[in-house]
Amino acid sequence: MANRPLSFLDPYLPNKQNLERQKSVLSLNLRTNWLFKVIALLSALFLFVYVQAERNPTIQRSYNVLVTTMNVPEGMDYDIDTVSISVTVTGSRMVLDSLKETDIRAKADMRDLKPDVTESQLVRLKIIFPSLSDRTLATLLLDPIAPVAHIKIYPPVVKRLPINLSFPQKPPAGYRYSNPDVQPSFVKVSGRAERVNRVARLVVNATPLGAGAIIDGEFPILPRDKEDRPVEGLALEPNVVRVVVPLVEEPPAKIVLVSPTVTDLPTPPYSLSDIRVEPSQVKIIGRPGRLINIGTMRTESLSLREMVQSGVIDVKLDAAPDVAVRDLEDRPVSVVKVFITIRKPVTSEEPRRTPPESTTGAIKPSGG
């Protein structure tokens, strides 16, 4: 054998004889006392499983899970028979201790439902754990595994209804609101037949942009029933309308009394007992210099010579061309009603004269 250099590790390295001897002892130990060795191995495995179970045991918990829908076709109206379900989850304590009800979803996929079937349709719910990994999900057991729900689809009914506009009727002093412009003036309402048929009117409440400003903007549409209650669950196309109500300066105006112009009184023994006008007051609009000279608004000439009984006569107002006349509700007015009461004293010596027939045809008996 060739000489090899000496090393300081030589005293510590086993020689061939020592290695053979250790190998023989190890082989002998493996062939003897094998029963005790198996018992020791099983005991170790049992202790390992026990410790793991104590540290992270398998438990069960029940959760009340919210049911939501997915893949709902646009415009589909439906009812689902449940809003939540109870799900029992079996898994490790460590996972379930960190799991809350809000971490679980029950999804009803409506993609495959038939929209023309009005009976309830069965749909399976998919339980989803958004916060857990696929590896953790594989360790969980669910009961029920595939819960179901029943969904009823309602075919839509469509109607076109006009807009009822509401806006403040008291503009700032010296101004008035002009004719409103609503676009569009009709709106398509769709939904369940029972809901659409409840709608009596579509209301839009338009408000000014600010104090003393015009009304100009987009406003929501409010479906209302006959009792003015809101109707929910409808689709509106469009769901807002544009409303423009100009604010124009109000010309000078003042309120005056209406005075009937009587040219002839009834022929004796008939006499005028009372006369009144409706409306008794009107608003006149014009130039300030013109209005200052008008104290009352007179009617056209009215003759009572042939009247022998009480009645009501329609008489035109004698308004100048440069003066506009409106009633107190700001409506144009050109004719007023004159209520006339006729009286004739009755004596015991003189029988009542039969009234002659009216030739004017303009007097309506009032029963007075």
C-alpha cells in the first residue's frame, strides 16, 4: 500500500474493522425485538395524530348565508323563494374560527332559466368562499352540498305614460313662471303587470336652481298610484326628464273692483233689489302711467228695462286694448257674471201681473 500523508483526524476516523462491527450490531438489533419496535412506531403515530387533533381539531359550524343572484338578463323581473339558507361547514377549527357569515356567498345562477316560463323554476345554489384558497376549500365539507332555490319569472308589461309636472307656483316678487318645457313628455314604464297597472301618474317635482332662479335641470320621475303612494319595482325609460321653466319679469299690475255699467233700471212696479258681479275683483296689467288712472274695471252697458225676474247675465268687460285683465288666479278673463235680483211689491188690491216672455234670451232664472 502506498504511504499516505498523516492527518490529525486519523485517531478519530473509524477503520474498516470498526465499521463492519457496527454494521453487524445494527443488523442484529433490527432482527431482534421487532415487536417492541412496531409498538413504539404505532405509539408514535398515535401521539402525532392526537397532538395534531388537539392543536387543530375538526369541528362543525352552521352559517346563515345570504342568497344573491348572478347572470340576470337585463330587464328580467323575478321572485326568489328564499333570501338566506343555513349551511353546515365541517373543517379544522383554525379555518372555521376565522370564517364569518359575511365570508360565504350563496349564488343563484339565472343564466339557464327560461324567461317565457311563468311557473317557478329550480336553480342550484353555488356556495362560494371568496377569502379561502382552493387548497383550504378542499379540506371543507358542506351540508347540504348543493342547495336549491325556486325562482319565479314575471314577463314585463310596457306602457307609455305622460309626465305630470309640479313646480313652485309662487315665483319671486315681480316675476312669474312662463310655460314649462318637459323633454320627453312621455315615458315608457315596464315591469310586472300588477305594478304597472297600479301607476296612475308619473310625477316630476322640479325645483329652481336657487332663490330667484329659473327651473332648468334633470329631475327624477316618481311613479304614483291613485292614492298618491309610490309604486316600486318598475323600470323607467328614461328615468329622468329635463325640465325648463323660464322665469320672466312680471309687468306692472294692480287689483281693482269690477263695476257693472247699468244704463236702464227695471220698469215699475219692478225694482232692482241687488246686483253683484263674479269675480268681484280682477288684476289689470299694463304700463304704470296707464294703470294709475284706472280705479275700477267696468263692464259693457247693461239694460235692465225688460227684466221682471231675478237672473244671471254674462257681460263682457270694457277693457282697453293696452290693458290685460286676469282673475286672481292669474287666468285671462274677459267676461264676468252679473247676478241681478228683481223685486216687485205685491198689494192686496192689485193682482200680480204675469211677466212677459223674455225677448233677450240672455237671462237665466236663478229661482230668486
